[in-house]
Amino acid sequence: MEFYQDNANLKWIILVVSVVISVSSIYYTNILVNQLKDRERNQVRLFAKALEYTSNDTNSNILFITEEIIYKNNSIPTMLVDEKGDILNYTNVDLDPSWVPIRKDKELKDQLEQMKRTFPPIPILLKDPSTNEVFGKQYVYYKNSFLLTQLIAYPYIQISVIAIFGFISYLAFNYSKTAEQNRVWVGLAKETAHQLGTPLSSLMAWVEVIRDDPQIRGKGIVEELDKDIAKLKIVTERFSSIGSTPVLKSENVHQLVTNVVSYLQPRVSAKINFEVYALSESIQAMVHAPLFEWVIENLCKNAVDAMGSSGTIAIKILRGNERRVFIDISDTGKGIAKSVIPNVFKPGFTTKKRGWGLGLALAKRIIEMYHEGRIFVKFSEENQGTTFRIVLQSA
């Protein structure tokens, strides 16, 4: 248990470290993104100023401006637009040379709308060189460069990678934990079956000795001992079956349930009443009889513990759709709090003072792993009782 507790703590440590790395990465990347955004905006402003200067300057000696400023912008997508919204010029906008003019115009308009949504435009004032009077305006629209777009997306890609890695690690841990638990359970079950073998053989021999005693003969003692020995044989077979793939056969579900009830009835309080209902006593399901009876017995014993000295256990056997069989086991006990219902099938969970918390976990394993069925709490209300439902494949 300490091993799993330590590993559980390790999972939380890994989660916290992953979150810290992710938050730090996003924070630092946002700083770089904001710095790069400011730099690109300043570049576009300089680009717009150069356009404004070349538009208003009549001097022909503007080679430096055009070569070193205007033509140097080879990464930031920009568009020069007049007051009517018509595109006059554009740079760094990817267009396929094979496109027809109509498609190019549509793509340019779409790119312009995207730029309008991204950043406000930078105005260019058109002036009369002689009077310096403004006679018009143009606007430079732009959007993030491809490098900046990649940088913005980088932390989210990084978080996705960390999340995928964490998810895979979580699955691997749970798989290894489950596999180790399975090995422990199988080993414990096999060893239990082995240990039961010796006293069971001895009991069988002593019963034969008692059977020949005339003072005991006819009192029903030997018959009850035979039933208990038969039960021990079944228990031994059950434990031996854990870890092996059981062979499922078509069995009469009503008969199997009746066998369990017949065994339990004389061994519990006389005030505990068992009721078995079935729409048909010939309902068949694919089960491994010893293991299935173990599940029914376990649920019934839990119901007896929940009810105390008196109450009713009702078992209903129904034929469902899609070739399914339903077995509902209800009691009139103290019920289960809704907050703990998700935990009732977990190993180690128990509400009993001396319980091990393995009964329902084994029942779930037997039904869902060996029988490919389902077992769940169908209904439970405190002081109202509980109903467990088992779903099996019909024969």
C-alpha cells in the first residue's frame, strides 16, 4: 500500500511540475510574442512612413528609402489601401501564380479583412508638395508574420505534447498497478485453494468416520456436513479459477440463484427472507457456474450485513433485449450514500469494521473480465435499501 501511495504522490508531483513548466513556457513565450509584435509594428510604421515620403517627395534621389526600407520588408504581410478600400499594392501575401484574376482578387479581399480584424491600420497622408496641403489618405494594413504566428502557437503545441505524455504515463502507471494487483490476487487465490485442499481431505475422512457412528446416524448431522464439504469444494474451485480463463457454458440462471439461496437460507437469521422472481425459470446465460454463484452469494451476504437481523432480499431474473439477461439483487438495508457509490467496487473500500474490501472488487472482476458482462449499483438510497444489477449475455 505504501508503494501505491508513494506512486500516487509521484503522480501529483509530476502533474504540478508539468503545470509549472507549461505556465512558465506560456508566460515567457507571451513576453517574446509581445516584444516581436512591437518590433513588427514599428517596422510597419517605418514602412508606412517610407511610402508616405516617397509619395510626397518629388526628389528622384530616393533609392536608399526604396531599397533599404520598402523592399527590405520581406516577412510581414502588408496591404496599401486607398480611402475607398481598394487595394493599391501588397507585399508578402502568398498567391498562386496559376490563379485567375477573379480568384486572386477574392483572396486579396479575404486577406485584407483578416488584417482589419488583426490590427488597426497605419494612415498615410498624401500632401501637395508645393503647398503641403493634405489632399487624401491611404492606409497600410498588416498582420503577424509567419514567424510570429508560429511563436504564438508554440506554447499550445508544447502543452498538448506534455498533456499527451502525461496521459500516456498515467495509463502506463494504472496498467502496471492493475497488472501487479492482478498478480497479487491470482497468487493469493491460488495459494488459498492449495491451502484448503489439505483440511478438506481430512474433513471428508472424518465425515466418513462419523457416518458409521450409530449414535449420530439419522440426526441429519452428516448430511449438513456433506453440504458444507460440497460448499468447500466449490469455494476451492472458485479460487482455483481465479487467474485462469474460465470456460463459459449455457446455464439455467434461475437454478444457479436457487442453489445459492438454498444454501444461505438456513445459515442466516430466520428473520431474513429470500424472494426469487423470474419471468421464466428456463432463462439461460453463458456463465461459469462456480464463479457466478460466488458473485450472487457475495452480494447476498453483503445484503444480509446491511439489513442486520431482519429484512428481505429480492432477486429478480429478467430477459432483456440484445440477448442480455438481467439479475437484480435488492435488499431493505441501510443503503449506500451517493457520495461513496463510485468507490464500492474499488479494492480495499469497505464500510465494515473488519472488512477487507475485496468482495465487490472480485465480483466486478468475475462479471466484467471473465463473463464480459456488467455489474453496477442500479439504485441505492440511505435507509431505503440497495439494488445491484448484473448484466450477462444470454445463451
